[in-house]
Amino acid sequence: MMLLATWEAVRSWLYSFGQEYGVDPLIFAILYFGTIPFSLLAFSALVRRYRRGRSIYLPLLIMFLCYIGTYVYLFWVGRQIPAWVYGLVVAVMLYSGFLLVRKVRVVV
């Protein structure tokens, strides 16, 4: 019972953000987690194409779109989003980009 009450409290807390900022947390989560398989497929295609000497721009574009799609949704439909959220998203994107470049350099 305690776990169910905790889950309800977390769910209510998340949906309160959705009401306050106009973003549906369920859609955000589906976009966030739903793009992971496509990003992984694009990464594997990138590695294969690189090793075959072919262009890697299309897989990179797909990975980029998968990565920013969630945040595009947040900034497009959200309203009165605090400035610190924009800063946090930019910081996360820069750090993730750094990690991605590092990972690609190790694999290829």
C-alpha cells in the first residue's frame, strides 16, 4: 500500500507540472523513451556506414532529431517555462553531444 501511495504522490506531482506549464508528462515521457530505440538503430547504422566508407550524415541527422524531438515538444507547447529549464536543457544537450562524439570516436 505504501508503494501505491508513493506512486500516486509522484504521479500527481508530475501532472501538476503539466497543468502549470501546459506540457503533458505522458507525451513527454513517450517521446523521451520512445526515441531511444530509433537513436540506437541510427547509431548502429552510423558505425556500419562509417566502416564501409559511406556517408554518415543521415544517421547523424536521425540521431539529432530523435534527441531534440522531446525538447522541441517541451518548448513548442510549454508556456511560462522558467529560464532555468532552458539552461538545464542546453547544458544537458551540450554534455550529451560531448559524450556522443566521444563514443563515436571510440567505436569508429
